[in-house]
Amino acid sequence: MPAKPYLPEHLGSAKLEPSGALIAGSYAALVLTYTAGTFGIDDSGHLKVVWRGTSDMGKPQFTDPTAPNYTTVEASNGAVLERGVDRINTRPWVNTLWIRVGRGFLRKGDTITIRLGDTRNGSPGLRLQTNVEPTFEFKVLVDAFATYEFTELLSSPEIALVPGPVNRWKALLPSLNIVGEPFRLCVVAEDRWGNPTASGLAPLRLSGPPSVKGLPSAPVAPSADGTVVIEGLQASEPGDVVIAVAAEDGRPLCRSTPMRAVAASPYRHYWGDLHAQSEETIGTNSAEDYFLYARDKAFLDIVGHQGNDFQITESFWTSLNALTQRFHEPGRFVTLPGYEWSGNTGLGGDRNVFYRTEGRPIRRSSRILVDDAVEPDCYTAADLFEALARDAEDAVVIAHVGGRYADIGFAHDGRFERAVEVHSTWGTFEWLLHDAFDRGYRVGVVSHSDDHKGRPGATQPGASTFGAIGGLTCYLMPELTRDAVFAALRKRQHYGTTGTRLYLSVNGIFDRSVASYDDDPAVGPAESRQVRDVTMGAIVASGDARMSLAVDVIGAAPLDRIDIFHGKEIVRTVRPFSASDLGRRVRVMWSGAEYRGRGREVNWIGKAVLEGNRIERVAPVNFLNPDRPFSYSRDDGIISWQSVTTGNMAGFDLWLERERAGWLSIESNIAGVRCDLGALDQNEIAVEAGGLARQLRVYRLPEQSQATSMHITHEVAAKRMPGDLPVYVRVTQEDGHQAWSSPIYLIDAP
């Protein structure tokens, strides 16, 4: 866009029909009409219609009039129009439908009619963006003089995208509660794309164990925004709690996330999403809407806002600091001011920077999209750490993998960079934690969303190439304050998940007293104290002491496995069932990424053929885009799919008519395998498929799993080799969700 738009009042106008509200993710026929202004458009001039790059609206196509998103363009005076779709405009308005006027020109009053989703020949229309937005804009830019200098029209057509009818319910409890202390139940209705909705709601019935006091006995009507919040509940005795949500007629709707009630604990479990963006940078909906959603729809305890530094203007930085201060309410809802240092990959890659207080400066990686910035620039991640240290900033930095991945080998400063983000809506990145191990860094594990869709804390990938649900982090803290958040991050007392709110406790119990450090002695002075037990994140000079690792998990769904890691190696896998529990259910899963950077998505196109047996039923696992094809034929014994993974996993469960009979042949564009189902037993078949941990796996599960909780102990022998031994666990639920504890670091005495 030009720095000084040239006479936009003389460059025409645009209108869009229909106007008003449309259901997000639905199909529609939109007609955008551009009327030329004073100058018309000269021969070989252009028109561009642009929308946000993070939108998952269907891509207009011009070749198949019966298929979705078929688009036509027509000039009222018969001028020949060339057209195409590309990402060729300035961020964030990068998605571009461009039209070139050829073999003719436009005078004032001539029109160009763009039918987005032209249904006249059988197309179902244009698939609209799947996330709600009250002002979805189509910006129109004109190159009237054929100079390729574009001017934006004074007024942009827009539509309102609203949620569809209720498709599923979610119910959230705190993961840990002290007996007798009040807690709340939060219930929200969502449409098929994950938007909170009030469409089609009716009263709910809530039921829980007798130990839960305060649940209403009568049906509860959802509020106007589709949520139900029940305050003042109490657990009268220790135990695990799940609350069932049903329709008024008793039809089950959902079960809550699990809560463990205990008699006493030094910590509570608080859930946060510290990393996402709003429309002022590259996201959707306003920053104020962002904080409202996090508090009132996602029901987070902690939230941060992380706009790209090169896109945050000085005025927005001031406004953002005012918002974090306004919404900050210790004890109820904690906000963290900060920004994403978004350096090029070769200069260190993305880092999330958080401050304890408002009013601190941005150290920018560049000013490519802002011209009013006044703070000094930090072109490399090393420059960023140097500036933070020089000014003694009270800041915490997290290494992030987004479009750019954090290269912690290029730069790292343990005084500030306390955690690595192993999961977000961009995918799963356990390799970043292993990079830290290779270099001797002692970091914790977090997961956040990097949401761009206006839904921090509850991000769904929609219909875009984002391949994962946004992550969440559970912080172990004595109270809900900023000071406690910073202490938890600096002590690595947290665990990350792929968006599920499971309960996880990981403690190390030693056979004698060991030295536990209050900070990392590798990066500065650190005091130690003699202890016999520690929690996740601890740094311990263990000497010749043996550690018993105690792991407690309550899943938000049945559990598949717990993997215990010593550094990068899985030393033990524990399943909640035995070989005798296995039956007619066979699981097929694929996972991995192409590589570390942009374009990491792996598109799996596959088919499975069952021979010598029959399909009873099939259920997809982690198919996050409801429009992705997945089908099966019982008669033919064929299952087919299209799926995307970005380091995470997807797949399906197959229930056989006969338990141990037949063959399953799996073919895909990435990997394949032929399995003898009679020989498939407790061990899984795994096919490595190159790329970044691409893998195809086949294994058995119980026909109907019930195990949602596990308690295991794992013995860690005295450390014999020099260097660190990080010990952590990875939990996998049957629904494909995962969680990672921050490691306990067993180190040599400094």
C-alpha cells in the first residue's frame, strides 16, 4: 500500500451483497460490485480484493463451476479481465484476489462484478471463514493508472460472521482443589468449528459425586452467550471429581475435565495461554475482545498477548499495556504484558517476551511494518538477551516455534529464557526440548495457542493448514498473581498440554537428602537446600542418591500410555491395561512434520483395506477439521482419509468383527504397511517415514477403555555419567491429546 494514498475519494466504491450476519463456516454466494471512480481504471490497471492472511475462508477458484468457492468476474463494459488468487499483499491483508483489466479500460461508473461462490451452475458457494468475526472485511485496492501503485478505497465492504448451532459442549473444573475451598464449574456450548454459541440451547442438568456440595438440583438455563458458570462449589472430602452435563431430558452432553480434591497442597493448578494475537497485528477481533474471550469464554486463569514486534505500533503498545492493566485481577484473572520478538530464523527465530509490569519497552527485531517506533532495535536474539540484561529487565523469555522457529543454538540466555514451547496450533515440537538437552540448557515445558482466530485458550485449527488445537499450560502456584506466575516460570513448575486440561503430578523422592537449587547454578549464583522430595522443574545435585519418580495422572479422556524419558530416550512406557485386556479394536496412527520451518505440514492421503475379516465400526482420532474427508465401507472393508499433521498425530480406531483374523493393508502418500492381525499383539508396528519424526503406527487397544487415571512409580538409579540427566514424562490420551511435564534435572554438584 502506498505511504500516501492518492485521491481515494476519486477511485470508486465497492458494495457487497448480501450484507449483515452469516454463519461462520457456512457456504454463501457473495456478490462484490466495484464501481469505478473519476479516473476509471486504465488499460492493464488492476483491482485487488484482499482479506486477512490468517483467515481460513475458502480459496476462490475459477475452473470448476460445480465445486465449492467457484468465482467469476465480469466487467459491465465488456473489458477482458484476467484474474487469480495469491498471497501478494502487505501483511496482514495478504490473501489477494487480483483482477487485471486487459483489452479495454473502465470509465467512471463502469463496474466489475465479482461473484464469490457463484452458485448459478451448481457450486454450493464460498466456504466462509470458520471463526466468528463481527467485521470481516474485504479491502478493495485500485491501481487506476496502471502503475502498480494501489490505493485502498475509503470504505471496505464487510460481513458479520456469527456462530452456528450448538454441536458440542465443554465443562471445565479446576484441576486441583483443597477440600472445603470454593471452586466453580464452567460450561460452554460450541458450534462445529469451536465457536461459543447460544444457538439452539436448552436448560442443562448437572450431576456429580456426593462429595461435591452446591450443585443445583434443578435444570440450569445457559446465559445469553451460551455459558453456564456455577460458583461456590465445595468438595467435602479428598478424591477425584468429574461432573456430568446432560440435557433436561437426561441425554448426556459431556463430562467435565477432572479435578483432584486434596486435604492440603502447597500449590494450586492454574491454566494459562500466554501466547496469541489480535487483529491489531495478524489475528482476528480486537485486543479487548481477546481478553474478554480468554476470561469469559475460555475460562483461563492466566493470559498474555504476543503481537509480532514489527507490527505493534507505539499507540497499540500503549493501548495493549492499558488493557493488561485493566483486565488484571489478582486472585481471579492474571494478565501478562509482553510481545513476540519475531526475528528471522537465521537471526534466532521467535521468542515470547513477558514483563512483570506495564510500561516496559519493545526491543524490536525490525520495524518493517511500523514507522513510529522509537525504541532501539535488536536484530538478533543475542541482541535481545543483551538488551534485557543491560537494562536489568524483570522479564521471562520463552522459545517459540511458529512460522519462524527459535534457534536456541544460535542464541540462548538462561537468565531469561526459562522455557520452550513444545506445542501450539502450529503443531508439536518436542524436538525443541531435545535441542535444549543437547546444549545443556535447563528449561521447562510450556504449550500455548499462538491463536490467530480470536479464541485464546480454546483454539481450533478450523479449515486452514494449521494442524493442531492450541495448547495450554498448567502452572503450579500457591496463588493466582503475576509474582507467582513469574516464580513458576523461573522454577519450571508447569506442564504443557495439547489443549486438554488433564491433571498431572510428577515428583521425585530420593533415598537420602540431596541439594535442590532455587535457580540454575549454571547461569548465576543459586542457593540450595537439603530435601528428600522435589516436584517437576527442580534442579538437583543428586550425587549417588537414587530417585523414585512418582507420577499421578487423571485424564480428560481414557489414557493410552505414559512415556518416561531420560533425556531424549524413552526408558519406559506404561499402559493402563494388560495384554489380556486387548480385543477387537485396532488403532492406526500417523504423525510428524516435514521439517522445522514454514511448510512443516504433512498431508496424509491414505487408504486401508481389510482382508479376511469385516469392519464392525470405525472412529477417526484427532481429525480436527470437520471438512477433511474420512470414510469407510463395511462391505468393501476400505477406509480412506485425508489428514494433516504438523508434528502431532491423527488416525482412526477400527473394531473388527473377529478379534484376531485377517490382514490390514495400509497405503498412503507417505508410508505404508501390511499387518497380520492374527499376530498383532501387545507390541506395536511402527514404520519410520523420514521428514521430522514422520511415523505410521499400528497397535491394539481394549475394545472399550475405562482407565482415566494412573499412578506409577519409576526408579532412577544413581547418576553415573557426568552431565545432566533430565527426567520427564509424556502422557498420551486415547483421543490424541498429550501432555509433557517439565523435567527434573539431575546434575553434577557445581
